[in-house]
Amino acid sequence: MHALPRYSGLFGHDERTPESFWVSLRYFNRYRIALAGLFLGIVLVYGDALNLGSHRLDAFRAVSVAYLALGAGFEWLMRHWRGRFNLQLSCHVFVDIVAITLLMYASGGIRSGLGMMLLISLIGAALVAPRRLTLLYAALAAIAVLLEQSLWVLAFDAPTANYLPPALLAIGCFAGASVTSWLAQRVAVSQMLAQQRGRELESQMRVSQRIIESMQDGVLVLDRDGRIAQHNPRAQRLLEADTMIGEELAPRLPGFGAAWQAWRDRRPGSPWSDLDMAGRGLRVRFVETGADSEFCVLFLEDITRSREQAQQLKLAALGRLTANIAHEIRNPLSAISHASELLDEDRGIMDRARLTRIVRDNTRRLERLVTDVLQLSRRDRMTPDRIDLKAWLPTFVEEFCAIEQVPPARIALDAAQGAAIEFDREHLRQVLWNLLRNAVRYAGGGPRSVRLELRTIAHQVQLSVIDNGPGVPAAQQGQLFEPFFTTDSKGTGLGLYLARELCATNRARLDYVDDMAGAHFRIRFREAAR
């Protein structure tokens, strides 16, 4: 919250004075001119019949004329000189105090009731003056009222008991000026805060407008009847329309009417709807702007280009994969071909057995490679299922230890709490089997050398596979999940790559975490719906 404008000295020149202060001072001076003109007109027409000027009619007339002339002079000064606002305001208030006090004396003192006019002047000044000046004006008014009463007591032998009304008026001057100044400052602070928020809102609106205009997706704002209230240039290009404001979107976008009605009725389904327009695929998404809002935001996405880019990426990945497969197949084929040529020669029994073993080992290697490639090609064939990991993991670990001939004591399972996930059961089995096989291969042979840790953090299920082996060197961590990268001469290099692809297919994420001496692989699952 900003403070009120600080003035360089009470009566110094300050260009930061708000324009509204000058407007208020001008209207305040016009009130002064009207009041002086009213007093002068009354005494010129009725004399002292209305008790105005009842003590000194000539003095009342002279003060009214001077008061009117000074008001006119202040009007001219404000039009031709905009400087030293506090000095001009102080002159106005000082003239009011002197003039009203003299008019009150000429009309018989405090009983004339003209002292109440001082309160109006003080309250009007307190609206635009700093608090210190406001208290100064109140003090001057109180002194003037008490001095005027003292003159009646000393010069005209008025009773001293008559000091009570002037004293109450002096107290009223301080109270009225102080309360008005406090309220005015509160209003001024609120006004400045509102202006600051308005500038911030305007800046945010400009930034938002620039972002919306530069978005690759079309953005439309629709009312309850499906009419377009606002749109960005991208939406105009996607819909191939010149003007759209106020028009219904349904005639321009085939199939939109049904999607719009389904969304309005809140039917279950995806917030995305794929529509076709002149052979182009458009995807629309509705966004609610609030329960009480009469508008909704619609996003248009041209999925034709996205499909083409995805197809190009798939073709590029397929090309790299094919080249790597050809490279991986060449070595075992060469070994098999060389061994078969040697078998045609007249070799001894020992040589024939060694050559037969080479053919058999390389055949198995090719079989593993083909199996991994087939699994990779079938990764999109998934059947999501709700799996309680705390109940499923012990059975899996027992099966793994039996088939891979691993002592059960080497694998420790830490599942403190249950966690349900959505994952294809066969895919999860392949991923964990691959991770555990690698962990067992590189871990030490003692008990609890491999750990499975199950955690739930902020509604996210995390399963870690940790071993106490040497870990993965920093230079190789960036290549861990690349296809055909392996440090095992008998491996295909597709295990971790396939594991990450299967996790991505099931909307999970597999990462290597370099936070300990051994290897640490972590899977982040999406929690199953309750």
C-alpha cells in the first residue's frame, strides 16, 4: 500500500499534487464567492433586519465586499498559477477564518450563529490538506473564536460565562477537522490503491492480449447461446472467416453443435472433441470461466500439423531403430556364417563342439533381440488395470527369485503403506523384471543388496529399485535409456529403453536418480482413481 503524496515542505512547490485537489479547491472557492455574495445581498436588501450586521452593519458590508473580492482574486490566481497548492489553500482558509470571525463580531458575536460557517471551511480544507495543516487551521479558528469572545468580555463587559459556546465551537473545530482529515486520508489511500490495481490490471490485460494473439491455438469466448464474443487472430485463420463477433459458431464448424450441447449438459467424457472442417482436423476444448459467468473459453487446435510432425518423428525414430537393429544383427550373423564355413571343413570333435556352441549362442542372442523388438512394437497394446502394489510386489519378487535363481534374502521390500496405481500388469512385470535383473547383476552378493522402496508423496506413487553396486558413471547416465546402449556383452541394449517406453505408455515416468553410491531407478506412477 502506497502512502499519500509527500510534499516537499508544507508550503513548497510540488508537481505531484493530484488534479482532483485543484478541482476541489476551485469548487471550495466558488462556495466562498457564493457565501460572500449572499451575505452582501442580504444586508443590502434587508439591512440588519435578519440580525446580520446587527452590531456593526457598516463593518459587515465592508467585510462582505472584501470577502467577495478576495474570492474572485483566488479564482483568477488558480486559473493562472498552478503551484504551491498548500500555500494557496492556507491563504483561502486564513481568509475564511478572518472574514467569518469579523462577520460574526459585526453580527453580535457567538449568538449570531455564524461561527458554524467556520466548521464548513475547516472540513472542506481537511479533505485536501495534510494532517499537520488541518490541525493548524483548527487551532487558528479556535484562537479567532476565543479572541472574538474575549473582545466582547473586555470591551463590552459581557459575562465570562459566555465562554462556553465559543469553547464548544473550538472543540468542534478540532474534532471535525481531525475526523475529516482521517477519513480523507483513508479515502485517498483507497483511491491510490484502486488506481495502482487498475494500472496493474491494465498491464496484465495487455500482456494477456499479446499472449493470446501470438498463441498457435485459436481462442474464442462464447456466450451461453454459443455466439462468439471475442477471438484471437489464430482462431480467425483456422475458421477462415472475416468477421465472427456476435455470430454463432455452430454453422461455421461442422459437428460443433453436438459437442457444445454435450458440454453444456455436462455429459461424461473427454473435454477434447475432434472435429473435421474442410478436410482439416480441429480439436476443440471447453474451459469454464466460473459458476456465475455467462461466458466460456474455447480452444481450437489444428491437429493436422501435429499429426504430420508426429509422423515425421516416428519415421525418423524408426529409421534410427532400423539402422541399430541391422548393426546389432550383423555381428551374430557374421559369427554364425564364419562358424558354419568352418564346420564344412574337416575339423576335430573339439572344434566342432566349440563352433556349434558359437552358432547356438549367437542364435539365442538374435532370438533375444527379436523378442525385445517385438515387445517394443507391442508397447501400445495395453490394458490398464488397478494394481495394489503393496499386495502385488511380494508375489512378483517371489516369482523373480524362483525363475532367476536369486536368494530371496538379497532382495528387500519396503512397502510401508498401500498404493493403488493404474498400469498394464504385463507391462509392469516386464519393467520391474528388467530393473531387478540389472540390479542383481551389479549388486553385491550379501543380504538386502537390492531394495524395493514404495512411497506415496503428494498423491504420487513412487517405486524405487536400489542396489549397492558401483552405480552408473556420470559419463554414461545420459545414454542409459538410449536403444542398443549396453555395457554387457551378452545384452541387447533394449531393456532400459523398453522399460521407459512401457512406463510412458502407461503415463508413468522412469528415471535414474544419482543420489547415492549404488544405482537408483525410480518409477513415478499416476495414482489410481478412488
